[in-house]
Amino acid sequence: MSERSRKIDRELAARRAALQQLLAELSDMLDEIEDADTDYWCSLAIPVEGVPTRLARLTSEVRNMFDLEEDELHLDALSQWRPDLRERFEQLNAEHADLLEQLDELYELAGSSVRPGSTWNDIEHHYRGFERRLASHRRDEEHLLAQAGWES
């Protein structure tokens, strides 16, 4: 493993930890909004202070993490380690665009006037879907890295 790959692995580990924290914060905020007022939960969503900002931060963090995962030198190092798995790594990386699109849609639901008809229930539904999809994507990555015998 090259020094650059080791550096990317360390940075990815730190970004994943920060991402988990941010996901937990957003989840807690949605829970608090839901608990605050059931009528409000089903009414039109008015951006609550902090939600759009955290979603923008989440999008930035996810995008930066995906950029690292897609780094060609890093992918080459993984491919040299296990060339038979390169195509599967590329397939996982191809999922990044859909995940980012899902995040952009979530931001529109929660923080803009583009989708003024959305409710907090809609926002939570989309957020939970994103959360599940990201977790599944991460499990697939961890499984593939374990299969490759990659140290991270």
C-alpha cells in the first residue's frame, strides 16, 4: 500500500466518523421536530434553523468522502492489491452520484422554496431512505474491502 493510499485511508476513517456524527445530529433534529408538534409534522415544512445548514454540510462531507473513495491513485492501489475486484469497486463508486442526487433532493425538501409543498413527514421519509441507502452502501464497501484483505 502506498503512502498516499494510507493517507487516504486515514482521512476516510476520520470523514466517516464525522459523517456518522452529522447523521446522528440530523436524525435527532428530525426526532425533536416530530416530538414538538404532531400537527406541525404534517403541515408544510418551513425551514427550521439548522436543518438546511446541516444538510448542506452533510452534502459537502459526503461529496468530499466520495471524492477520496474515487481517487484514481487510491483505486489503482486497491486494484493492484486485488485486480479481480476493481470492477466491483468501480460499481460501488458509481452509486455515489445517485446518493448525492438523493441528498440534493432532500435539501430541496427541507431548505428551499423550490419544493414548498413538502411536509416534515416527507423530509423524514426521504432522510431515513438516504440514511438506509448510505448504510447499505457502506456495508458493501466494508465487505469488499474485507474480501480484498485491505488494511484500513
